[in-house]
Amino acid sequence: DKGYVSRELDHFLAERGVRLIRPSYRNRTPHPGEPLLKAVRQLIESVNDTLKGQLDLEQHGGRTIEGVGVRIAQRLLALTAAIWHNRATGQPVTRSLTAYDH
């Protein structure tokens, strides 16, 4: 993200062997791998939308960090099982829990 642009951050990450790939400004040379950012970001946004929308992760109900982790894991497992079932039975929409929402 362009919000993560600073010499201090670059130095901090370089000391730890981390290379952050982000979009280049117009006056800078593009980084190798930069063309992949758009596709990766689109994938991340799609996953976030699924997690927040279908799995109601913003209303998880966990009271501790462990409780939040367990509830997220339960919902991811349920979605994974639904995707597997939908693919195995030839359903037209595979990434949906709507048919199982009672």
C-alpha cells in the first residue's frame, strides 16, 4: 500500500531481511514483481469480503483472543466444507453458505 512509504520503514524492514513490495510513485522505477500486486490485492480483497460478508467476522462474538480465533476457525471450516460439498455435488455456486443458512 502506498501508505507504507518511508525511509525509516524501509530501513527497519531491510535490517530484518524483509522486502515490502508496493506500488511505485510516478517518479520511481517500478519494482520487479510490481505487476503482480493488482492481482494479489484483488484476491486479498475478495477473501476479506467473503470473510466479512458471508462469515460475519465483524460480529464474531469472541470475548478473548482465543475465543475469536476459535470462532474464525469454525467459520472457515464451515465454508471450506460447504465449498467442497458444493463442488462435489455440482452446484452452480460453490463459494456460498446461503443454501445452508437456516
